[in-house]
Amino acid sequence: MSSFSHRRHVAAVLSAAVLTVSMGACAPTPTAESVSSKSGVKAAAAERKTVNDVIEAGDISKYCGGSPVKIGVSLPQGPVNWSVEALALVKKEAAKCPNIEVLSTFADGDPQKAVSNINSLLSRGVKAIIAEPVSGEAELPVYRKAVKAGVPVVTFVAESGGTNGVDVTDHVGPDFDLVVAKWFEWLDAHVGSGKLVYLGGVPGAPITRLWFNAVKKQLETRPQYELVEPNPIDTDWDSGKRKTAMAALLAKHGRIDIVMDEANQSDRGTLDAYLEAGLKLPAIAGVAESNAMGCFWQENQWDWTSTGGTQALAVVALRKALAAANGIEDPEASRIVLPLTVETPGGSNPQCDQSMPGDSDPSVPLTKDERKAAFS
């Protein structure tokens, strides 16, 4: 993989809410108690101050068991940076249990391949599966099949649309509303108003819709921000496609002040469109920084906030799946308010290390050697 490629899935990712007095009435920041699970039961969201806090919130040794066990990992894209790092974190956590073997698959963005991968993992005798859905709807029947066969399935980041305890065992995800509230708090403090656009991933991606819906909630009481397009702009999380899309948006709307998305690693293309148009760079709020973007920021220094740690949610999913496979209850929170790992202005500048792969996410708690090994 090219060290400075800019394509990536997400799955994921994050940002803010609260007006200054000069801007008028502000939207109330949602509380953990206001967030409901798909079953309609109030679900508390746990706030983590750092990405490492996500990793250390649980103790996998309680769930290891004594017999050899295979755990399946189904990833939606890859091997690309986000999936590679999520898998590296899962393997690092699983290594704390000497009896665990991790089997991994990548779906390359194809829902049918994701279904085939799950069936393959089941045929290989896994006792539990963690998965980030590609589309959700397509994978739901195979998740249900696994659960009925006694194989726990815990999804993470993107939601499947299924019911916990029936279609899937559990779901571990960011609290989209609370994370996006953080983006708007930062925008209110450092930008204040302007035109805004949301850049999404592949057409119909559930993760894009989840983030975008949270953004729209915050915009309901913020007339000073103008959403110039009513829906996310499909870019396949690809830097080149993002540049093309952004150039067309700038030609249509003129300079857009704020860009939001769930894949900041791909925003080099976004920024290149502004630079080629001779326009001041936008403020960016979203998810998933990268080393390459951090190095590019050092040369250009646009306003930027980014949520980190979505990869670490796979570790929480692993603990929950292993606990379920061993008939043990895991009390760890399933909905997590992830931290902002970039706030500039705000005191947290993005990181740049020329010795590391450009695709790597500096917010992920891996050592240099672990990161290099994951990308080799």
C-alpha cells in the first residue's frame, strides 16, 4: 500500500455544538441519558477523554476462558488504513488471552462479499464474530443466522439496522449526536457561521447517513450555518473523487466555509480543490486524521477538528463478543463519546512523522513498530 495514499473506509467518524451569545440561542447539547438504543431503551453513553481510555475501559482477561477459541473479524474495506489499524488493535488485545486465535476477512466495500466472509468464518469454526457492516441490510440475515447458531455477533461503528439480542448480540458505536455536538461547539467558538457541505462515502453508506443525520440535528437551531446541499455528496472516501466533487461544488456555490465528513484522511483532495481555485481553505470537522494530512497541515494550517478512536471500538466489540461466547455479561458501555484528537485552533495540532506511513492515524494507540508492522 502506498504510504501516502488517501483512500479509506470509515466507518466511521465525528464533531460538535453550542452557540456564543452573539450568535443567538443555542441548541442544547444532548446528554447521555437522551440517547436511545434501537430497542427504545435509554442507553447511557460513556465519554472517553483519550483513545487509550477506550482501550483500557475493559479487562479482556475476565472473558478469556480456558479452551482454544477462534474469533472472526469481518471488516468492510481493506486492507486499507482504518481496517488495518482496527485489526492491529484487535490482535493486540486478543494476545492478552493465549487461547484466542483471530481470523480476519476484508469485504472490499462489497456487501455480498461481506456475507460470504461471514459464512466462511462460520465454516471455519469461529465461536464469536465482530463485524463492521458494509450496508447493514445485506448482512443482517447472515448475522441472524450466526446468532441463531449460537455464535455471538457484535457489530461496531456502522449499525446493521438489526435488533440487539435478536439479529445481533450487541452493537458498539460512537454516540453520533454527542460527538457531532463537539464539532459544533468547536465551530461556534472558532468559525461562527458560513456555508457548509457534508462529503460522504460510497452511495448509500449507513455510516455516512448516521453522521449526516447527527449534523442535521445540530443545524436545526443554527440558522447561521447554511447547508448548501440537502444530502451527503458521494465521494467513495477517495481523495481524487473528493477533489472532483469539491471542485464542482465550489463552481456551483462559490467558496464553502465548512466541510464535514467521516474520513478526514481523504480530505487532501478537498483541500486541493480549494488551492487550485485560489480560495481560502475551509474549516474541516470530521473523523479520522492521518499522518499525511497532519504533515500537509504543517504547510497550510487550515482550521480543523477531528474525532479519533473509531478503530478502538473494535476492541470493545471483541471483549463483548468473547464474553458472550463464554456466557459472561460484559458491563462495558456500548455507546461511546469519542474524543477530539485534533483541535486547531484549540490547542491540539495534528501530528506529522515523516518516518511513519502516511495512511496511519496518529490517534490510534499503537507503537511505531506496531504501526509499521500493520502497514507492511
